[in-house]
Amino acid sequence: MASEKDGGFGWGVIVGFALGMVAGVYLASGPGRDRVEHLRTRTIELTSSARRVAGGAEGPLRRAVAEGIEAARRRRGELAETTAEAMPGREGDDA
């Protein structure tokens, strides 16, 4: 009798595992496969739209940086002119 109890649990585990595998395969081949395909398609769509949005921001950003550099150059020139006008005799002096 003791041998029947010991073997029953082991077989129960094996049969339960086998039934779980069969149920998992059945569920994965049905509606689960459609859901995975839908998620894959949606992920591709979102990735491409994110790249498009990120790439679209690059143009205005570059333009703003270029405008800032040009404004800094103009201001530097203006300050150089103002300094030269304020100190007219300083260019040729030996200090």
C-alpha cells in the first residue's frame, strides 16, 4: 500500500504537466496568436510614428541653433564697433 501512495503523486505531477502543456498550446494557437500579431503590428506602427515625430523636430531645432549663432555673431560685431568707437586712440598705442 505504501508503494501506491508514493507513485500516485509522481504520476499526478506528470499528467498535470502534460495537460497544462496541451491547454497552453491550444490557447496559444487560437486567440493568443491573433493578439500577438496585433501587438506586433501596433508596435511597428508606433515605432515608425515616433521616428517620424522625432525626425520632424530636427529641422526646426537646427534652424533655431543656426539663428542663434548668427545673432551672436551680429552682436559680437556690434560690440566690437562700439568698443572701437569708445576708444578711438587705443589701436595704435603701445601700452
